Amino acid sequence: MITFVIPTVGASKNVSRCVDSIAGQLSGEDEIIIVHQGEDNPVRFAPVARLFHVSEYGLSNARNEGARLAGNGIIAFIDDDVMLDKNYAASIRKHFSRDISALCGRLLNTDDHSPYARVHDDKLIAITYSPARLKRCLGGNMVFRKEAFLDVGGYDRSFGVGAKYGGAEDIDIILRLLHRKKHRVIYAPDAIGYHARENRHKNSNYIEKVFNYGMGEGAVYAKHFMEKKLLVLLAIYGVEIAKPFIKLLSSTLAFDVYGVKVYSGILKGRLKGFFDYANEKKI
């Protein structure tokens, strides 16, 4: 049985569409849990969903609370602005009939069903320490066995929207699963969620977003390298610094002012996150 956990904040109109996309797929003791952050009144939901409030803001905190309340052994964390494909639940049941601990689903743009992230292709693969594979795991569409989720302590509340390090909570928890070699994580392209196309063109909010997520990425690699002393993690971080640096140079030479802002934001975020985390932990 599956528990769908939907974190939300404010009077979001998206969450009703998200719930509707799930409701028709429920079977047996499947359930939907909405975790609303803050004290303001959310929109009304269909009775099919259980609604809970948490006073403390933070995406990771809300997800952890949903997991605590979950009554089933499989937990699907779905962002409130994602709508699920009609075959989503069937795909999850199929994959979790095998020996896996977690699944990273696919996100497609709602308008034309193209990949929301470039790495979201149609190949079923195992998630490893490879950066290209890790980046297939986006927090808006991830599924865990509850026992595996609890085994690694859930989401780190230091990461994610509303936290000091405003992203990469998804990479962090997957890395913690990979460290425990008994856990197997896959990317399943048939576990599809639909998300509105992100406006990445001359958008100041997007620049802020990539900086915050970069902060999270930098902090995640500092955390895991210092804890596990795995050189592969430091090598990955080096790659993640080199890529935006090269893009920044290319944008500068092309006089692409917006590109300079985007890639300098990513680079600054990844550098600041790494060194802030290292200094904070005094490691």
C-alpha cells in the first residue's frame, strides 16, 4: 500500500489538482496526506485526503512529518505543483515488488510532455554516485520504502526550501542510502509526474533559485565528503564547480549578460554552500 505525502504552504490552488490526479489511482488502504506549513488557512480539499498542519516552515520538515504519519510501507513524496500520470500508482507497485529501497520518478513539462530536467530520459537505471545519475532524483517526485527512509533518518532539515541550505535535500538523502550498501535506488521513467514548464529566461526568481539550490549542493558535498572521506564525492564536487565555471566563461565571451548571472549564481552558490557548511561544522 502507498501513502502519498504532499507538502504545501499557504492557500495553494495547485494542491487540489495534485490530489485529483492521485485520487483515482487509490486502491485498498492507499492514502493521501497533505502537510500544510504555517497557520494560514489552506484551500479546501476533497475528503479523500488527510490534512495536517505544522507550524514550522521547511520542506524537509513537512516531508518528515508526513512520513511519521504514514500508515503504509511505501511513501511517495509529491510536490503540490505536480500532477501524476494515470498509471503512476501501478508503476510504483510494479517497481516496489522488487528489491529496491527508493525510486526517483520522471518529471515532464505539462504543456508538451518534454523532460522537465534534461537528464530525465526514458531509460530505467540504477542510481549511483555518478552526477548525471544523482541529478535524476528530484524531490518533487521520489518514493521510498518507509523502513529505508527511517533507516537513514529521513530528510535532513538543514536542506531544502525554507532551510539554511535551500536545496539538494534530494541528493543528500539518496547519498545516505547509497552509503548503506544494502539500499538499492533506481530511476524509473514510467513513474511520471507533470510539472508546469519553468520560466528560465530572463527571470530573476530563477537566478535566486539556482543560487539557493547551488548552496544546497555545495553543502551536501561538504557534508558527505567530510563524514565519509570518499574521494569520489570530492571529485563530483569538482565537476560540479567546473561545469558552471566553463558556462560562465562561455557566456562572458558571448556577451550573454543573463547567462553570466545564471552561471555565476550557480557557481557562487556551490562554493558558498561548501565552505559555509565546512566552517559551520568546524571540519
